[in-house]
Amino acid sequence: MYVRARSRNAFDKPIIQPNYLTHGTDQRSLLGGMKVARELFRTPALARFVEAQTSPSPDLQTDDELLEFARNMGTTVYHMIGTARMGPAEQPLTLVDEQLRVHGLQGLRVADASIMPSMPSANTNATTYMIAEKASDMILNKQIAPVELAV
């Protein structure tokens, strides 16, 4: 996966290449899911609710045909996270520290969903808002007073 600048103009949209379906494991997982879904929709419990199979059409049968369909029509429903993971500089897959500062660079922070080291169980939109709020506090050097909880 990569994100590259299209030009020197900051307003030009970047080139984003997620590399979907380039790895054999991803291809096998997707094909398995497509085949299981087809089988499920043919079961007596579900078949009565299915008028017709339309996408992918039933004439697409081989793995190559199904993968080609997926490459042309597929999209993700997940919010991308983890491309600039937060963690110690010693860990090879991390990019930012606990203050959201990019390892090895001065004056640059990342404050979006890309710093999440793993997918949260909550919606990533709300989590990203919290990351942005915390980043704002850290940049402004705001100290949050501790809250005492009654036990």
C-alpha cells in the first residue's frame, strides 16, 4: 500500500494504491467468502428470499472470473487505520510516538486514524475525533486535571 503526492500542488488529490487482492491469502479469503455466500443463498432457509443472483452474476464461476469481478467492482467498507502506527521507535512497524510525533522528524505529527495500531471496537470516526482532540491538547501543552471517581 502507498500514498504518493500527485504533484507539488498540495490541493491535487494524492495517488492511493491500497494493493487490494495482491496477496494470495487475501485472494483465497475473498474467494472462500464469495463461494460460501453463494451456498448460503441456495439453502432452503434463504433461497425463498432470493429472487436472482445479480452481483456477481451466476455465469462467473472460476476463481479467475470471480477475482476479476472483485478487482473491478470491489470496495472496502472499513475505515483504513494503522498505516502510521503509534508505538516505540524500536518497533519496525511504528511511525509516531505517544505524542503523535513522527519518529526521526521534528515538527511533524500525525493526528488521524492512521496512528491506531489496531482496529477499535467502536466506530473509527469517533475514535479519530478523540485522537484529534488529544493532539490539540498536546500541541497546546494543555494539562488535563485528573478526575476522582467515587468507588
